[in-house]
Amino acid sequence: MKAGVHPAYHTAQVVCACGATYEVGSTRERMRVDVCARCHPFFTGSGSLIVDTGGRVERFRRRYQRAGR
């Protein structure tokens, strides 16, 4: 590899909007993010959308019967 071509690699501090801080390797020294593993709804389980698949299947069957098939 050529010398002087690649950017400097730092131990970066990532700060989330919820207040959590993480240390990662990056070419930047500090980063700010909106969501992280501590506050994202997928990881916390809050705000998850519950899909009622049983109700959808029943509605489909009722429509299918009305069509006379």
C-alpha cells in the first residue's frame, strides 16, 4: 500500500441522543447519533407493532366465500 494515502484511524467516541456513549474505531474522533442499541425500539421491545395475522386470515376467508368460490 502507498504511504500517506489512508486516513488516520482513531478510537472514536459515539454519543447517542439518549445519553449512552460507546467507543468504536473510526476515521472520525467523535460522532453523534440519534438512536443506538440502548434506545432503539427494536432492541428495547417498546413501541413494537403487533400484527394480528389470525384476524387478517379470517377477513380474507370471509371475502373469498362472498365471491362464491
